[in-house]
Amino acid sequence: MRGGARGDGECPESCADHGDRGQRRRRGGLGVYAAGGDVHAIGALGYRSIGDSVTGYEHFINTAYLRDDLFLDAEHPESLVYRVDGDNRTLVSAMYIAKGKKIDDPDLVNYGGALMQWHVHDNLCWKAGDGGPQVAGVTDAQGNCPPASINPGAGNPMVHVWITANQCGPFAALEGHGAGQAATSPDGRRTDTCSHDHSGGHR
């Protein structure tokens, strides 16, 4: 298993350091989470929606943070994630995006241990929007995007840091339609606590 841990939740003593670093990542961003609690105010912080609320979660991206060289900086999360309930938005997670790294880069998989579930989205289609790129959907069985949109490939790895309870762990990838493709162990299982088989796109 990656990071020296097993997907069934067992972990040698060396994983304690990984977990401590991951937990510090959660606590370190509390100021940002407080500021982002009001979705109507985060535009002033540089965040814009990518238009994916149909998944049940809406990601707001900060383009300046995407372009900087900071790595897992708790004060500068590249994305804030909100749970969608009609017109209401509740902040549930920050999402960090690792620029210029592969999903199996040791800097990623060794940082927070097995429960820090890095993932990518290799089937997203993007279209031009007024404020920047917007999600247009996903590729079909033939790998084609909807009209006027493109699939640029997997892109940079990302990881959620949940500030609300998540059944798959505090650093798990999404479940269901917005899942993406997660880093897995050599036996093909997810490395967070939802390491059993899912139909939501994890592999």
C-alpha cells in the first residue's frame, strides 16, 4: 500500500507522523474556513464557481492560488467546496491542488499517510465561462465531450480536507458523480477508509 499503510485502515506506527501532519493541515486553515463560510462573500477572496453544483457539491477555485508555488498551504487553499441544498451552500471542505505533480508523487502519497486520498479527474469536459472555465459535463463512452467543450486530461492531483464529518475520512475523495479517479493501492483499492468497491468512479 502507498505511504506504508494498508487500505483496510491498519497502519504501522510510522503513519502517526503522517496523520499528525494531515490533522495540522485541517486545523491550520480554520481562519480561511471562517472567512469562506458565506458563499456570497468569497468572490472578494478571489474564488469563483466552476459550475459543478449538479454533483451535489460546488467547487470554487482561486486562480491566483492555482498559479502560485505554495504546496498544501493552509492559508491559501486552491478551492473551497460547498454542499448544495437548493439555493443554499454550506462550506464542507477545502481542496488543495498540487501543481506540476503526478498522483503517485512521493511528496503527495507520503505527506499525510494512507487516508490522505489524492485524486484526479480525467474525464471532465470544460467550456468557456464569463469568469473562467466551467464544467460542461464528462466524456461519453467514446471519450467525447459535449459540443463547445474539451477534455484537457487528468490535470493536477487534488485532495479534500473536510471540515465536516465524512464517512470515508477527513481527507477522502468525493463519492458518487463527482468522485474522480483516486490514487489506489497495488491491489486496486482506495487508500482512504472507503477502500471497498464503489461505483462512483474510483479505481
